[in-house]
Amino acid sequence: MTEKHYGGTSSQDYKEKDFSVKSKSFKKKEKTINKSSDLDDSEEISKEDLEILKKVGSITAETVKYAKSFIKSEMPLLEIAEKIEAKIQELGAKPAFPVNLSINEIAAHSTPSFNSTDKAHGLLKVYLGCHISGLAADTAFSLDLENSEKNKKLIEAAESALNSALKIIKSSVSLGEIGKEIESTITSFGFQPIHNLSGHSISPWNLHSGITVPNYNTEQLQLLTPGLYAIEPFATSGEGAVRDGKLSGIYHLEKPGNVRDSFARQVLEFIEEEYQTLPFASRWIHKKFGSRGLLALRQIESAGLLHHYPQLIERSGKKVSQAEHTVIITRGKAIITTL
């Protein structure tokens, strides 16, 4: 999503690095993925992987229903995140990234720390994803927690833009057409799309795998090819762009390497085994290793092995809404997996 890509606004021209972590566990997991690099053509997605993708999407949709059933104003964000992530695992998947709980002008990349006392309020974006063996789905919805008509209108704008885009999505539609549909829908409500956040293609163990699906009319003629995509409009009453904010406590393993400290190496090996290249939260490391794990995380980050995501903030400080679904595009149809 920039593309946020689980990257900051400074990463607009960022390309996902292609590397292999030198651990037996990483290589073993790669073997579970059909054509281990990407899902860029429906004819190369095995029947088994298609079924997994549908299952992951169904789990994601069920988790959204569960989240909507209990989230309320003034509820601790940490409690919300932990309940959602526990539900994902209860249903047979794993979180594809830490649950994002972004409030008001924070568009994305906000997750509670292990000791957070922050509470839900205002315009809350809930962004979550699931994976099984690296095959993923992600989705997002927004909630008005202060009974604000403007919040409700912002939410309607994002949801309407998503629905409008999904109606025209099929193999052979251009990226520019999708962006035009999203932009025209959002502006019809009197708001702006976030221009430097976007949808994206998804491949195994890689949530943002190269193709950017714009949220405004770029006039791109490039056609949407068969594969797996997240479509995610953001609407705002502000400038329509985000900037990098404070660091979020969300990381991903950026490159292979080593650290001197033996305990930090243990934490690094856990990250390689458990998350591979998917994003993870510092609070997950704290839950596994305690406060010592956070010290190890800083050592691994200092060694240049991790990318630490900043929060993404609407440039003029105005509120942002978000809506998102994951779609499998084939040569004949579009399958929305997260409905």
C-alpha cells in the first residue's frame, strides 16, 4: 500500500528484494509453494493453491465479522488486536501481518505495542490479513466510533469506491481504468483518494509483489493480468497524500545476515522460521521472548537486517477511511475471496 507495501511513503519506487534466507526452515517452507516465486498467471496456480487461497479468504471474512461484533469505543487497542489475531489462529490460519488499528489521520501501519494503553475512538481503520503456508489474503474496514456524520460519509466513500472497482475488475481491464473508477467515486462524495497509497498484487510470502493498483486515474494502459490482488481505496477530506510518521513497531526481514549476540541470533532464527519475509510486530517478539527479545530486535535492526515501518499520516492531518478486499483474477472471472 505509496504503495503501502508494508513500506513508507519514501518507498514509492521501492522494489521488493528477492532473496533466500539461509536456513533449512525457510527452504523447507518454500517447497510448499507451487512455483515458489509468484502467482502472476492463473494457469500456473495449482488447484490445491486455489483452494488454500479461497480458504484463507473465508477465514479473513469470518474474522472481520467477529471483529465487527465486539469492537467498541474506548476498548483497548491491544485487546482488539490480540482478540483478532487469536481468532485467525483459532480458525486455522496465521496473521499475514500485525493487525493495523489506525485512528483518524493515521492511514495505516499502526499497531499497539505490548504495553499500549491506547483506546479505540474516532474513525478507526481495521486492517487484517491471514495466510496459510505463505498464501495470503488481506482486507480492511472502517468504523465510526463517535457517531459522526462526516465519518460515516468518509466510510461510505471508501466502501463505494471499492465496490465500484470490484464491478469492473477482470482480466484485461487497465490499471488506469481501476484508478479512474476509484477516484471518480470518492470525489463524488466530496473527498479525495490517497494518491500515494494503493492496492497491490500478492504472491507467496510477499504481500506487495510488484504490481501497483492505483487509487486515482493514472491513465496507465497496463492491463490487469491473472493473479492475486488487493484492492484498497482510501478516502480523505484532506490533501490526498500521506507522509511518514513515527515508527510503528512493525518490521519485516529485509535481508539475510547474522548478529554477534547468541540470544539475538536465537531471535533472528525465530523470525526466519516463523515469519520469513512477512511483517511482524515487536509485541509478538515480546510475547515470545520478553523484554530481552526487544533488546535483541534492536540489535538485529542495527545490523541492517530489518525494515521498520513508519506510521502513514495524512499530510494535512485530516481523517482517512479505508476499505479493502482480496481478489483472484482469472481469464474468465474475478473471485473476491474475502467477502
